[in-house]
Amino acid sequence: MGFIKRLVLVLVTLVVVLILVAGYLGFVPVLSKAFGSNKPRDLGVAHSVEAGFKGATAMNLPVSAADLEKIAKNSDLAKSFNGELSDVEASSLVLLRQTDIDNFPVYLTTFKFNPDNTAEAAGMIRVANVGAFLRSTGVSKQDADTVVSTLKLVQDAPFYLKGKVAITNNRVNLDVSQVELGRLPLPASLLEPNKGAVESYVGNALGMNGFQVKTFAISNGKAKLEGTRPLKSIGPWVKTLRLN
């Protein structure tokens, strides 16, 4: 699995947990074109192929035949990353990656990195993929099935998150300040009882799949990332590169 997928996992996990809690509370968002609730919130961040490839370069992903040739001669060249992403680059890179990741549970995803070091994320949840995605990231079939059976969303729904997230040596720290599902606000306090479990789940998923994230932090309007990844994780990106 790609590194960007692991970053999105933090946000996706928050969404899934909140849907689960909301399901137990009987919360059922009703999507309505009239209220614009069948579309993600517009964060004012544009996507572009150019920005996506710029983000790939920042994350030490190959972007040319010459890069692939170098990796073929020395695979260690592709196993580390140390760079910065703007919100446009992160959003565009995720958009490019979504088509090559099996059971990816979100789409039309956009990120915004704010001057106060908070981050925002908006997009659509692909409800049908949630269970398979959770299983692919280390959640037991029983737990994944429990989430799916508890979901009361019967169709794809928009989500919005705002808060702070940081990772140091695969230890995740989350501070969520605002959450919306189907354009309806949910108290961020709903996450508190599950906060530790979510942080552990993401950290364990990173390690289980061979990722060592030394640093992930939002600072001065950019995401700063440093760490190592398994060589196989760039496979889906190489597939994307060949299709563009």
C-alpha cells in the first residue's frame, strides 16, 4: 500500500469511528441535493496533475523513466522520504493515487493546511468499500463486519474534518475540533472514548505494513514528512505513472 494511503488512513479511521458511534445513537444523515449534502465541502483547494507530480517528487516517488532506471539499479533510493507538501500537492497526489488502491473508501478528497497548524479534510465516503479497506489495514474480519453492520448510511456521504494530527516514530496524536457527516455537525467529543484506540490502530497499521514515519506534522501551511517505506509500497504509484 502507498504511503499517501497511510496518511489518509488517519482521517478515514476518524470518519469510520464517528459513523459507528453515530449509528449506535440512531444518527442517519439524509442526503439532499437541495441542501448540497451529496457533495463534499469546498475547501478552496484546486487539484491538478502538475501539482500531483510535484508532490510525488517531494515524497521521493519516481516521476520519469530515468527515475525508475535508477531505482532498478539501487532499490534503496526509493525507500525513504523527507519533504514537504502543500495542500494543493497533497490533494492532487491523493486524487492521482485513488484509482490504483483497492477498496479505497474515500474519493474527491481535498486537504487544506492552515497557518495555525490545523488541517482540514473533505471528501466522500464510499460506504461499500469501508469493510474491505479496514480488513486490508489489519482490522479483524469480525470487527470490520461489526462496523459495516452498524453503519446506517446506505449510500455514499460527504465528510468534513478539522483538527491537528502529528506522527512521531509511528506514534499518532490526534486532536479533532470539528466533524461533519452528510453536512450535519457531530460533537468532536464523540471521538474521545475511542481516541486512544484510533491512534494505536493507525500506528500499528503503519508498522505492520513496513512504514516507519519519523515525522508527520502540519507547519506553516505545509505537511512535513520524513520516514522510510517498503519498496513494494511504490508499486501502485509506478502503475499510475505508466498510465499518465
